[in-house]
Amino acid sequence: MGCANLFFTVVIVFSTALITYNILISVNASLNHDFPSPSNPSSSSLGFRKNLPNSKDPVIKMPVERAAKKKRLFHTAVTASDSVYNTWQCRIMYYWFKKFKDGPNSEMGGFTRILHSGKPDRFMDEIPTFVAQPLPSGMDQGYIVLNRPWAFVQWLQQANIEEEYVLMAEPDHVIVKPIPNLSKNGLGAAFPFFYIEPKKFETVLRKFFPEEKGPITDIDPIGNSPVIVEKELLKKIAPTWMNVSLAMKKDPEADKAFGWVLEMYAYAVSSALHNVGNILYKEFMIQPPFDTEIGKSYIIHYTYGCDYDMKGKSTYGKIGEWRFDKRSYGNIWPPRNLTMPPPGVPESVVTLVKMVNEATANIPNWGS
């Protein structure tokens, strides 16, 4: 015990002497702790500048915060007629746009419904709307989608669009999470459609995309939607898109080959004519019932009918015991509180119906 007490006494005396020595040294030292900053690039967070005059009270600077990454906002634009069919879809689409606009990682800016009926409707106060003129009577030859490129031309020429990018979307899109700007390096960001096959239709497409313009593979397998693209590039593409769409519709061979996706081929060709390539994002959106999970996707595109028996088995192509098909509501509003799918139906379909029900429950004056 005596040896132990002697040992601790020695340690205490030695520690006290060391602390006293450090205090004396510190009183006579002049230290200025500088953190790295633009005005002091040579300093480091662990370095000192010594022997500076009048620096008895050193000031420690706070670290300079890095500038936050500037958001590349895009404007979401949806073309639509004033039909009941397009209107109820637009109202649901805009509801979910607002829900996710300010969410994490979102670069969603403003929103415009480009209404190509030529006249305002009663939803102008609910949905930000630009009224575009339709094509002259008879020019669309019964293919109303031809009004889409012409409507975009008018909007891009006449509207004040603050954002530098545009997302072209459609009424039957439901946004399921905040969307970042997926385009980069002068390339658009687009969803690849399995049924857009430029190589298969090369002979027809060469009428509109001559060989001197490049290989047929320069035409991406996309439509105009969903696509995120620089606004200035879209201003160049849109008039060509309109003219190529009209030319294809007037060409019997092209009209027969492309059918209801003719305007999609026209956009793909026009994008290539202006040397605007696209990053193909398979996860940009899903299309139930074929895509069964939400996964990393940002949009549900409900273009196909969803039909199931009461055991949850798909009966696609045949009206099911349970169904959700947008075409069931061509001239009427979908009712609130749609019946949920039976057990076993995939997540994508269940999520879609839940989101439609939430929107219709919260949108004022639904069905009128």
C-alpha cells in the first residue's frame, strides 16, 4: 500500500508540473486559428499563423458552408382537350403534381395544362391553363392527337416559361414520387416504348429521316411523353414535330404503319433531325397491368385496362369481374371511392386505384 501511495503522489506532482508549464507557454503564444475559406486559401483547419500583431484574443472562424447544388427546375406541361375524359384525368394528375412538387429531390417547377380546345373552360382557376387553338377543321383527319404538337408550338412561342427545362406529360399520368431532372449534358430524358421500332420501319421512316441525316438508330424508341428536355431545344423540335406529324398522317404508308402512335414516331424523328439524343429511362414510369411493382418509377401511366377475376388473376383482353379502365369513363366522371381490387392483384394496380380514390375524395366539386 505504501508503494502504491508513493506512485500516485509522483504521478500527481508530475501532471501538475506539466499542466503549469503548458499554461505558461500558452499565455506567451499568439495563435490565430483560421479555417479554410475563399479569403484564406492557404490555411488549413489544423494550421496556425504565428506571431501576428495585436492578436491576443484569437478568433476562430466558422467553416464556410458549401453552396447548395442549384436545382435545374423543369416545367410540367400536359396537353388536353376540354372533353370530360381528358378533364377528369387532368384534375387527378394535377392533384398529385401538387402533392409531390416540393418533396425531397424534386426539381418540379411550374405546371401548365395546354388546353387545345381554343376556349377557356370552368377549370381555369383550379389548374394553371394555357388556351391553344386547335388545328383547322379537318386537318387532324379524325386523329385528335395531331393537336398536341401544334398546341406545344403555340405555348412555347407565347407563354412566359420561367424554367429552363420542360417535362412533357399526359393526362393519364399519376406522379408517385418527387421527380428530379433526369436530363443532362444536352440530352433529353425519355421513357423507351417497346412498340416504337425505328429499325423495323426504316423504309417508311427514311421518307422523313433521309440517310444523309444519319443511321436509323439515331431515332430513339420514344414518344414525346414522358420526356424532360431543355426548353430551347424543344422550341426547335416542336415546329418540326408538328410538320412531320402532319406529313406522316398525309402519307398512306406511314399512316397505316404507325396508326395511333404516329405522333410518337413523329416526335422521335424530329428529335433526331435536330441532333437531340435522349437518355432512355426504363424506370421513368410503369404501365399496369404489365408492370406489377412501383419500384423506382416516378409515374404510373394507366393507358391499359386492368381486368381481374375475384381471385386476383388477370383476364387482360377480357372484361374481368373487377376492372379499372379509363375508357369506361369516356363521357362520365369516375365515381368517388372506386371498389378496391380483390386480393392478389399486383401492387401497381392497387396503388393506382388508391391514388385515384384519394384524389377524387379531396378535389372539390368532383363530378361536376
